[in-house]
Amino acid sequence: MQAKFSGRTEIDYLIGTAEQIPLETHAVNYVFANMCPHHVENPPEAIREMARVVQPGGRLVITDLEPHDFTFLREEHHDRWMGFARAARSPHPGNLHHPACMGARQAGRG
């Protein structure tokens, strides 16, 4: 990607992890994590980091797999988690509710 857009001066390339995003607090308006949490070692920490870099009033959108038993994905796609259950009663439909995520609160703010 860096080679493809090498002539673009408005793009900054950063290297980090989902659990340690190399951005200042409240640095962005939006974070969109599509099919990300099931690949990271520590989903709650990754979600807290995503929330940390979003400005107050910004949006954090996370999409991921529902629970499944396709264990071949651990090897073929390097999945660390076999999906996350939806909250039965949540003001935020689709919140991640899995033992790995229970420590992360909605938007990481409390």
C-alpha cells in the first residue's frame, strides 16, 4: 500500500497493534473495525484502544463474527476467537459479549 500511494503527502503510515494504536487520544472522528476483534490476542484492550483514539462525539463501529464452531479458521485465517455473542438486551445492538470482551465497556468509557 505504501508503494502504491508513495506520491501522496497527506497519508501517514504508522505501525502498531490493535492493543497499542500509535495515535494520540481523541485523534480521529471515526474508527471502523471490520472483522478485527476475533484476530487479536486481547479484544477488550483493542476495543479500549479504539475508543481512546476516537474524539468525544465520534463513532466507533465494530463488526465481527457471531459464535461458530468452524475451528479450521484458527489455522486458515489465524482466528484467535470463535466469534462473539450479541447482547440479548442492549441499547447498542451487536455489542460484543464474550468472556474475552466482558472487561471492555461500550466505547471504553466506563
